[in-house]
Amino acid sequence: MKQTLKSTLVLCDLDALMLGADGNLTQVLRDVLQLFTARGGRLTVFSQKTPKAVRTILGSVSLAAPALLCGGTLVYSFAAGSGQPMGSFVSMGDDFLTKLPAAPGIGIALQMKDGATRIFRMNHALERHLRHEWTPYLLTKPDGVSSSEVLRVLLYQDAKTIPALQTFEKALEEAGAPIRQERLAIDCLALTPDAMNMGAAFSSVCASAMLSPENVTVLAGSGQMVDLMRLAGQSVAAFDAPPEVRLAAGQITCCRASEGAAAEYLYQLVRSSEGQR
């Protein structure tokens, strides 16, 4: 807290901490963000979403550094309108996508290096996520997509009672595929290249902001940010964040995520900076 707002950067969990039930920024957070930036505060975000979806959600809110999007596989600068991919499925060969099983009730979405979302198998769960997350998409065929252009494969399951995603997990493990599997939700499994390095993504953000990791605060509400919390100088978790997130945090908010944990912490930074004048 001894540092000024201008000399620090807050990397905030957009999906878990900044959105209301409608999938948009809450009004109280918009008000605090306006105050925070007016006082010189610097903010960027981490999200599972694509650049177009995040831009729609943020609206007029500007970021002071590139964002970590698509689960950290894309370091994206909205100011430049371009991103730096942190990996791809090129080592799997172009036939990797065509070999994904056509399991009943499973939808498949691809997050691409250019920031687009491509769908080659739609289902109810995927359609629901796309609508709620403000994600534009293109329908495509797997044989028309190069594996080198794919950042992540997202699998969505319709029926929770049918362990279809577990079947995918087991098949990939038995095949020894160099793929990292991560559950984003009870009905969503993300596949990323095993070589994907969150540390490199974090370093890229620090370099663009011209700050050392010690001057970055990670404000987290989901388990996907634990690695980032360990890399940053300061880390904060929402009161109701998963146990592993709270254990990794140097500070815990009084508010739960849905009650305004992000607004609480950002306002706390503003008040602290005013006390230093």
C-alpha cells in the first residue's frame, strides 16, 4: 500500500469478480473503476473469454496493460488491437481436431490465435455459454482449421448425469497426449497445450506495463489464477474464493465475489493513496 496508484498494476479476475448475474459489469464496480482510474489507478484483467467478448463487456473501460485472455493463452492489447499467443496445438498435427470423438451431448469450441471463437459441434450447454458470455462465433469444420492456429479446445457437456467429459479426460491420459486439462465449470473442460507457460504470459504483461512483478497485484476469485498470484508481488482473494486461492493470497477481502470484492479492494487502494498525500 506504500506505492502510489500509478506505480502499481492490478490484474483482476474479470469472470469471477467483476460481473453481475447478467454477465455484465456491475454498476457499483463501474463507479469505483471511474474513481480508481481518475486517481491514476492502473488495471488489466484475466479472463477465460475472447477479446471480442471482453471488449463488449468492458465498454468504455480502458485497460492500462495487455489483458490475459482465453485463460492466459493470449496476451491481448486492446490499444494495439492485437495479441501474443502463448502456445498452440501445432505439435499435435492438423489431424488432431478431426480425431476428437463425436460423443453425444458434447459441444466443441475452439479459441483461436486471432481472438475468434470457432464452433464445429454445437450443443445446448455451449449455446448457453456463448449467449451468457457475450461471445461471437463462427461455425466451421475441423478439417478446415489448422492446429497451429488453435489456442484452446473447449468441451461442453449437456447432461450432467452422463460422464462424457470424464471419458475425454481418460482417453487423453491413456493416449499420453501433451495436453493440459482444466475444468472451467461443471459442464466445461478446457484443453490447452502442455507447454503453455503462465509465467511467460505474466512477464509479457509486466514488460508492457514497464513494471516489475513486485509492483503487480493479482486480485483473484478463481483457481485458474493461483499461478499468477505466486508470481506477483501482492495477491488478494475474494472472501468466498476456492480454498487454494485463499491460501495463496496475502490478503482476503471482506466481501464475497458477488457482493463486490473487486470494488471493495479497488476503493481501498484509492482511500490508501489519498492518505499518503
